[in-house]
Amino acid sequence: MTTETEQSNAWFIDEGVPGIGERPSWLPDKYKTVADLAKSNAELERRLGTVPDKYDFSKSKFLDPEYAPFKELQSFAKEKRVSQDVMDKFIESIDKYVDQHSVKEEEEMKALGTDAKERVGVLDNWAKANLSNDSYEALTSSMTTAGAIKALEELRGKFMSATPQIPGNNGTVTTSASVADIKLEMINNFEKYKTDEVYRKDLQNRLEVAAKNTTEYVDKVGA
């Protein structure tokens, strides 16, 4: 006669095929047979997808799978049994966002006009000549949009057009670069002056402004 305990411990490999010994701990009570458990797992994998040994990021244009936060993401995704299909959708969404909000250099140059390359070259030369290396790197790294370039052009224009002022009571004089300063710059960068047409034009323009400012300053003082 089969006892109540024996009935509760009974288990089956498949319908009509009883298991031998104690019911395995890995076989939940809700499953009558091992075959039922296997079918359930197969259906779950069909619905959720399988977890890969390693997630594939090759479809991404921007994401680096070796970047520490993304490595953490992959470990977390494996713990939660996230499939490659779900990861692919995540990668696609991030790529679309980055692409939509990234600066399109070609479009920005087009917005500046046909002389965009020359204008950027003039600003680059001016920044190199007037800023420290750290400031130059910080400034040029932010010159990624047409608006930023136009703003720097305006700033440069005000700097270049600044006229000397008659000394005030505190004895200070506000001036733009002097003729001597620009000539010294040309001497120090003579090879670039000979080979770089954009730089040469920029230096010549600045020299003209400096000469004009000097003349105006002398006239003011004489008056």
C-alpha cells in the first residue's frame, strides 16, 4: 500500500514513466514530469530568447563593449537573462539618440558658406598666435558648430579692431597687438608664413590694423 508521503515524493520522467528514488530538488512541485519542465523552459526561451555567452555590440556605430559601464551592463543583463534581441534593441536606440544629437561637421561647414575652410583656418591661426597651448586646445575642441565659429569670429573681430586708448589716471593703456608684436610673431613663425597662405593673409590683415591703430593713437595724442 502506497503511503501519503510516497505519493507526494512520486515523480515522473514522462507521462507513465516514473522516476526512481526521491523527487529531485530541481523539479518544482508544479511540474508533474521532467518532460513538462523541459517544455516549459523551451517555451520560456522561445518567448524571451536565449542568453548569449557574450553580447554582440558589432551593430553599434558608437558603443564600445569594453567601456567599463557597458561591461557592467552586460554582466547585469546576463544575471537578468536578457537576450541578444533585447540588447540589439537597446544598442539601436542609443545609437539613434547619439546620432541625432551629434554635430554633423559637413552640415556645420555648409552653414558657414563656401569660404568655411578659410574662415576656420584664420581662426585657428589667430588662436595659436594669441593663446596658451591649454587655452588653444580648450577653445578649438569646442569649435564644432557654425554658431560657435561665428561667435569666435566676432570675438576675434572685436579684438582685432580694438583701438588704443589715451592713458587714464591709473596709467594703463588698452591696446591691440602692436606692429612690433606682429612682426616678431612673423619672424618666429617664418616657415609657416612662407607656406601657409591663410596664415599669411591673417598676419597681413592684423599688421594693417596695428599700423592703423598706431597712426590713430599718435593723432589723438598730438591733438
